[in-house]
Amino acid sequence: MHDDDTERTLRRVWPPFGLSLRANGVELRLVRDHDIPALGEVIFGLYPNPENEHFTPLLTMGARAEDVEATTRNAARYFWSNRSSMTPRSGRCRWRWFATG
């Protein structure tokens, strides 16, 4: 299956993946699996000290670990858990800004 086919299938079976807002080179959309490695690096870099979780405690709750790989694994679990608990009634989803240009 090609990447375009995968994206279309994801949007069909999980409509929130089809939602995005774009303006001035920035896109707001749900986190996809292919985004998680870069987000793991960002989380790891934001917190040189694992005890320092002042910026986004819900995102980093247990995410920052001893190395980038462990941090990325923890971030993946966080995003997957959040995604699996999304319902139309909950209105709860994790949006992220991405530079598109």
C-alpha cells in the first residue's frame, strides 16, 4: 500500500485524521505515527532535567526518560493512548502545530 493510499484509508476509518487547519506555512492537525520520532526528540530536548516539567506536564507526564529512544517510546504510548480514548462526545484530541513551508 502506498503512503497516499494509507492516508486515505486512515481518514476513512478514523475521520479525525482528515482534519487540519493550514495558514501561513503552519498546519494544525492530529499527531500521526510518523511524527512521533521527531516529537520524542523535541520532548527530550525541552527537558534536560526530567524533574523539570513546567512547560506541558500532560504531554511529558512520564515521557521524558534517560535517552531519546526511551523518551520517544513513552511519547508514542502517550499519543496512542490519547488517540484510543478519543470519541465524538469527548471532544478531546491532541492537536499539534507543524511548519509546512
